[in-house]
Amino acid sequence: MPEEKNEKRAVNEPEVIQKEGRQQPEDKTIVLARHVFPPVLPIIPITGHPMFPKMSGPLALEDEALKTMVTEVARSKSRFVGVVLRKDQPEPGTVRKATARDLYGVGVIAEILQLAQAGPNEPLHVLLGALERMRIDEVVQEDPHILARVSYLLETEMAGNDELKAYSMEVVKTIRELIQLNPLRKEELAVLMSRASLNEPGRIADFAAALTTAEGAQLQEILETISIRVRLRKVLVLLKKEIDVSRIQARISKQIEEKISKQQREFFLREQLKAIKKELGLEKEGKEAEIERFEKRLADLKLTEEAAGRVREEIEKIKLLEQASPEFAVSRTYLDWLTILPWGVYTQDNYDLKRAQRILDRDHYGLEDVKDRILEFLAVGIKKGKVSGTILLFVGPPGVGKTSTLVKLAVQLGLQRRLATQVISMDAYRVAAGEPLRTYAAILGIPFRQTDTAAGLRQALTDGGRADLVLIDTPGFGPNDTEAALDLAEILLQYPEIEVQLALAATARNADLVSAADRFEAFRPAKLLFTRLDESSVFGAAFSEAVRAAKPVSFLSSGQRIPEDLEPASGERLIDLLIGPDAG
């Protein structure tokens, strides 16, 4: 019979289906469809997973054309629509209208059971009841929504087929095995057994497929499989894969639970042990022991008012912090540094240069430049009648690393050699320019002052009169900042005790070095220091400028690490840089 006549009969007449395994005409049974299905259906494209016959499910429609179509169909006598899975899976949040080429060829006919919409511009929520499989034969229209001519794929009665019954029993058995691994699926099995029986193998196959977490393309393959026998076999494969995945998931979950249980058990045991020791007076908690240790140290120290206030703040802070927190470790290290410094411990000055020379020669080999600098420092003290601290002021172009060099010196001399150190910033030309240096000073626990006037500098130096080392930072002056540089230089001329050091980048060209040195000559720098040695392998220009300016080199900075990347500019080191350590 031609295809068109078959289609007409399927729509307008009850289907006559012969039972499997029987060929006699008298055994033919008349099966009445629940509904008379229309030959043309409006299509709703869906994403994710396909719908299976004899199941219901909700949809949320945002496309205006689909919302209008579904609303009109729900008001008509025929409340049927086609539901077909899209081949492409749009990313969440993206909207692209589906075309006929985007759809699979097989879907289901579904009845609109209920509509709900919160507002005019809100998604339309639709409850659909899938009835039978259907195949798209021809697309009648695509705009404003897809309309297609379809044919229906009705299943035959298979109640008397023992092979299919055995397949059905195996499917149910496999699902029960899956429930043992994942008890959350128990309710789904109960729904399956209440809605389907072993006499409906096709329905069992469809429902079992919907239980799995297989991808949409795999489930679509089950939907397109008309042969119930083949469909059951494919569903069994999906269920076996699902069991394998559930076993892996159960093993991972067990491992995590065991690890968590072990950690919890150890935590409770440690807490019980702490409580027992504390009750017996055998041991105090770690945090209390740390605080007691710091307080014992502080009892023998004579801190300044500023340092004592900062110590009290840090002790109160660690009382509130958990020992496992990173902030606790930072505060503990800071307090450790503060409390090991010899606050209030002074010695009587000894101005015997010959004795100092003997001690230096006995305890330190080489380092002639350093020894000479120490003896020079003592000689100045003898002449002045007292040994006052060294005051170093750093000037230089922007970006050469003056501030980082100052911080390295503060760590090397202030903390590691335990010299009382003070930091002063005269950089008031840029917004919040002194904040990084203020932060470093707070971390190191050393006094910090900021000023840009002669009176302010004098007051800062007076307040830090007991400091062994005063480090002064200045703004970076470029070629266009001549006036501001001269104003600062005029202030510094009032303080001959300040030693000015000019910071220059070793990577600069010879002409730039000459220009910078001439520009900062107003500050009368006593020494040069070179930075950024790690960014260059040729140092001829830097040393040529040192020779031209006839100034000694004090320090060499070769990186960002504090304080490791700063070293004294000894003669041996300068020769190594100039001609290479392997030369000769």
C-alpha cells in the first residue's frame, strides 16, 4: 500500500496489529489508540535529553514564538505538540532559535497538560505528557515556529514473548543493583514498577533509559530504536555503564569519608589531650605558651613608648587569632623579632682606634673597605666628642630603586646587626608616596617619619637622636623636576652631617649616567650606589661614571629580594664585575 494511504489509515482508523509469533488471521487483535493523532504537529525543540513515551515532564519556554504557539494549542481541541531534541546544545545563557536542520528526526507526540506563567515577560512553564514516538517526514514551515508532517511509530503487543520478558527482568535486576550503590534511585525504581510491568518491555526500556545519566545523543539513539529487543540490549549497556560509574563514585566517596573521619578523630583526640594536660597543669596551649614567652622577654626589656604600644597591639591580636591562620604566624614572627632586640641595653663608648684596629684584623679577614669605614666612623666620633649615628640620604632618578635599597639596608643593619634604625621619607611630591616605606617600617618595627620641610627634618633627626642609623628617602627627580630638586638640595645644605648617596641604574647608557650625575650634583653626593645589576651583563658605563665623578661606590643592588640582593661594593667585587671573575 502507498505510504500516503498508510499514514491516512494510521490517523483515521484503529491500528490492526498482529501478535508476534502468530500468523493465523483469526488471531488478529484490534488495538485502539487512546487518541487520534493529527498528521501535522507544531514542534517544540528541547535541549539536554529527549522525552520518552508514557512519561511527563516540565518545560520552560522563553522564545516568544513558542510561547504564543503553545498557548494557542492549549486552547484548541487538539492539545498535541511534537517534542524533539536539538542536535546542538547551546551554552547556558545563550539563545539561538532552532531550525529544522538542528533537530533529530525522531521525537515524541505530547499532550499539553498544564500551563503556568508568572508574568508577561516571564518564561512559560509547560507540563507535557509524552504519548508515542513520532518521526518527522516533512517540515511544513519554520517561521514563526516549526510545523512538520509526521508519522507515528506505535509499538506492538509483546506480552507473550518470553525473550523480551527475560530482557525486561534483567533490566529490572540491573536497576535494583544500581539502587544498592545509589539509594537515591530507590524512588525511581518504585515509580517504574508502579507504571510498567514485565508485559510492557518497551515501556520498561524507555523508563530505564531515562533513569541513566547518559548524554543526550545516547538517549536519542534509544528513542530512535524501534525494535524493542535491540532497545532493551542498548539500555542494558547504558545501565551497566551507570553501575560502573556509581561504583567509582562510591569508592571515591568512601575514601573521602575515611579521610574526613580520620581527621575528625585526630582533631577530637588532640583537643581531649590538650584539655587533660591543661587540667593537670602539665602543659599550656600553644598560643598561651607563646604569649607567656613573649611576656617573660618583655619583663627584662625597656621599650620605648611607641614600641611598647605596638607590642601590646600585636599580643592582643594573636589572642584573637587561630593558631592555624596565616595572620597568627606573621604576628608571632613580628613579636619574636621585637622581643629579642636589646631594648634599653647600652654600652659605654670606647674611642681607642688602635684597639678597634686590632679587633677588626683579628676577627675579620679582608674587608679592608668596611674596616676603614668603621675606623672613619670612630674617628669622627672622637672629633665630635660623641659617636652619633650615621645618616644616609638617597637621591636619584625615578625608578632606580632608592626605596627598595633603603629597605634592604634597614634589614641588614637595623635587624640583622641590631642597630637602632630610623626611617624618614621626604617624598611629599607624589600622592601616598611614603605609604610603601611606612608599611615596611611597620613590619620591621622601626620608627618612621615623613616631612618635606627643614624644620620637619630637624625635628625628625632630633627625635631619632639615639638612632645608630638614619635612612632618608627622597622623591625621584627627572630632567623636568629641576626646580623641586634644587629646593630640596637647599634644605639639605643645612645638615652637613647627612651623607648623600646617589643611586644610579647599572643598565643606563653612559650619556644618561653623565646627565643624571650632573643633575644631582646640587645635592653634593659623597658616594654612588648602583642598582639593577641583575638586568645587565656589561658594567663599563657605570664604572666609567664613577671614575669621571671621582666618587667611591658604596653598595651594589642586584634584585628585588630583601635583604639578600644588596652587598657592599668591595674592590674585589667591582673588579669581578668589570673584567669578569674568570679573567686573568
